[in-house]
Amino acid sequence: MRRVLAAAVLVAFMPTANAQDKAKGDFSTDAEYRARYFLMQNPTANETDVSSAGQGEHRFRFGANYKASEKLSAGLTLIHNAQWGQMNGVTARPTAEHDNATGGLEENFMAVNEAYMKWMVSDDLSFKVGRQGYSFADGYVMGRNDWESTPYSYEGLLVNWEAEFGKFNFFGFKHKDEAVATGNSASADPEHNSYGIVFDLKSKPEWMKALSVHVIKDNADARFGATQTNNNGNQGKDYLRYGLMAGFGFGDFDLTAWYAAHSGKSKLIAAGGAKTERDHEGNLIQAQLGYTAQNFMQSRFFFTYHMDSGDDNTGDANDKGYDSYYTEKHNSAGMMDLFGWGNLTFMQLGWTMKPQDKTEVGLQYTMFSRTEASATSQTFVAGKYGAGLGGAGNTKDKLGDEIDLWATHSYTDSLATTFRVGYFMPGDHFTDATTNNDEDKILHIMIEGKATF
């Protein structure tokens, strides 16, 4: 069964835990409920097929934490997702699963997103084992992805060691353990694992706000009969990932820069046994310069430049497209989430301010283009709320421009609402396609309510 009876397990566990609180430790809980409504007008930017796609969804997250002693603790996070309304012809339940699975019989169950134990060996050394969320350097390589319905979680071991000058994280995560079928794998036990070291500097000069360096070994066993693709998915690859993030502050100005790269090989084995190897190398650079005017409604103005590599020749044995790995998906390239990293370049201007203590307003303008105009790989993400744009095979580099306007108001420390409007204007890459023209725009509206307990 793909999802466990997590709610039933928790109900059975809680009375026992509460009864033992005084004797053995502390038991605490936290929760979050959020509901969203999305409306995307003209999601395909197609003049001959103007349509709209509306969708409501909610998520309930429940966290339970048990502290047996100063050194030993455990955590459990349960998540329930649901998309409002019946989908895909499912009649066995009032609604289908959020991920649009045809069966849709398990929507009323909660999934275990985190389940871990933490052991503090000393004040400087700790071990965390189990299923856990993990993020470093603002999530530009590995993040929690909490904005999405189901956050990322990684199963394995995380070791944290802290010295006076810095903090080291050592991790080993198993991302996938594939079922072994006769003739379907080049390995007796096909797996996808990653092993990494992340260093964060603690002793910094006043003008440096952050410095994080990472090195990750990313390995997925080769498979028989798989299709060779750019970045090769998570099949038969042996990558070394490395990079850094640095933050600086000079008076009212701040500057943050990111660099990430990967190199290595992928190997696939055809059904007949023929091996195909491919070299992979890709990189990302991003920088954001900001200026804060505290006396002007706590305003912050910022400019962001982003470029990641693309592959302009998929016919050779060298793939230069950037593989974004487990990055934070939301607002990594505009708040409408139309584009993913890989052969993507953009420039962004933004402004955030607080006209009231409990209200924050933001505006940003983003200009998108393809890093390699002749690359055959596409950066457009179809997404949950639209079928995707045309333009396949078009070699023009201008993808389009996006305007995002949002406002968040906090009624209390535990209750807030957000309203966002996004407007995308397709560029030459799409408008020169046979089914699109430059008069077609995409409008995206989101309303969110969130409460924490």
C-alpha cells in the first residue's frame, strides 16, 4: 500500500506518549493548515483555444516531537493533501488523489513525510537518522520544497559537527531503491544514492553574511532498456556536484551569489546488452543585489541575474544541460512557476515593502530567455494548471516576460492570507509557433489562507 494508515497509528500512539510525558520526557505537537485556489486564464497562450483552468486544494501538516532526554529525541510529520472535486472519473470516493492518480482510493489517508530519531552525542556532534527534510544554501541545490503540496524528504543519515569556525553536515541519502526484475537492471540491487559534505562558515568578517560550500556524490545504477535523455533523469548516472553560496552586506546594500556545477557520466544498457555512455557537465550562476530603505515602509529593491547551461547538440555524447536536482521549485524562475532550471537565463527586478506592520506587498518583473537558442531541450514546465505552451523546435531564444504582484496580510501570529496575480507575455520562441501569437497572454491568480497551531 503506497500510503500507510498514519492517522490511525498516531491516534494509537498519542495516549501512551501523553501518559509517559512526566516519567520519560516531553511530548509536543505543531500543525499547519492551508487552503489555496488557483485560476490560470488561457494557460496555453493559444489564440484558437482560449480556456481557463481553476483548482482548489488544501494541505494539513501535523508534527509530533518527542524528547526522551537532553540527548535523544524523535520527530514525526504527517501530511494530508487533497484537490477539491472529483477527477479522472473516480467514483469510489468523493474526490481523487491530489496527484491525479486514477485509482484515487487513498486520499483520506495521511502520508508520513518525516520520521526520524536524533541523537546528540555532545554539544558539537549529532546524528539524525530516518526520513527527514534537509536544505542548505537557500535550497538552490537541495531544499525542502515546502511550498509544494508534498515537501521533499530524504531517507538516510545526517551527521552535524560544529566547531568554532564553522559547521559541517555529512549526509548519506537513499533516494530510490528500485525493484529488481529479470533483464531490467544492470545491477543486482539498483539504487539511487547521494553522499555529501556541506560546510557553513561561522567565523566571518562583519561584511560577510554567509558562506556555504558543498560537494555531493550522486550515483544511480544503470538499467537495461532505458531511453537516453538529456541529464538522463535518475538512471545510470555517476555525478559529482559541487558549488558555493556567499552573502555580503555593505550598509543598506546586500549581495548574494550562487554557483553550482555537476560533471560525470551516465551509462545505459539496451535490451540487447549494448552499452551507451554519455558525458555530462552543467553549471548555474546566480546573483542578487538588494538595497533596503527602512524609512520607506521597510522597502527592499533587488535585481537578480540567473543563467544555467543548456545543451545545443543532443546528437553528440556530451550533455551540457544543467540538472537542477532537488532545488526549491517555487519562485526559482518567477512566481507563476512556468519555467524550470536547465537552459534558462533570466533577469529580474523586484520591490517588497510593508505599508503596515502586518501587511507585506511585493512586485517583480522577470525577463526569460533560453541560454542556448538552438538547444532542443525545453525549459517550459507544463504545470498542474495548464497544458503548456507550444514552440517546440523553435530556435528563437526569447521566452517571454512575467509580472508578479502579491500581498500577504497577517491577522494574528498564526493566521495569514496571500493574494497573488501573475501575468505572462510570451516571447518570440512561442509567438512564432504556428499555434501562438503575440496577442495571447497568460493570467494566473492565487488566493491562499494559512493557519499554524
